[in-house]
Amino acid sequence: MSKLTVDNNKCTGCRACEIACSYHHKKVFNPKIASLEVQRNEVDGTMSVMLYRQLPQEIKRLRLPCDACIGEPQPFCVKYCPTGAITVKPSKRYQANERK
Ligand code: SF4
Ligand code: SF4
């Protein structure tokens, strides 16, 4: 399983990652089912992204588990983040896909 990493300093809160994730899972644009959640700090306005493994259990129940975008050459949340805030340590599977 590949490992996603988020640099919250690069996150603008555009939510493209949530949209892309829901499209990967169900071919719909519905951030409420995404495996990751974009959050805004109401005190200082900064944005952050909670990956599936970081979400509280009650939120996880409402969302689809991250499958590392199985079947895709690259995780959608990484591919469609316009700022490069989400990165992935390539697994052997992704490296194999990239060589095709
Ligand atoms: S790797 Fe795929 S399934 Fe996992 S959070 Fe990113 S877009 Fe969603
Ligand atoms: S797509 Fe990137 S910049 Fe936009 S909310 Fe997600 S992590 Fe932040």
C-alpha cells in the first residue's frame, strides 16, 4: 500500500482532492464520500487535509476507505491537487504502471 503525505502549508482548500477521490470511487462528484477531508481552521483560517487513516471513526463510517486508487496509474488526489500539497511515496505497483 502506498503512503500519502500532505503538506498543509501548500493547501488552498480548493477541495479538488475530495472531488477527485469521490470520482475514483463512484464516478460522481461528491466530497461527502471522499476518503479524505479538507478542513478549515475557524480561528486562523488555515486549511488542512485529514487522510482516511487520520479521520475519527464516526467520520470514517460516512466515507469510503482509501484504496490507494487501485487501478489508476496515480492516486487521483495527488494527480488533481493543483499545488502539489499531496504526494505519494511510489509503491511497486505505481512504478510498474508508470513503465507501461
Ligand atoms: S489515494 Fe485515491 S482513494 Fe485514497 S484518498 Fe487519494 S483519491 Fe482517495
Ligand atoms: S486539492 Fe490540494 S490544495 Fe486543494 S484542498 Fe486538496 S490538498 Fe488542498
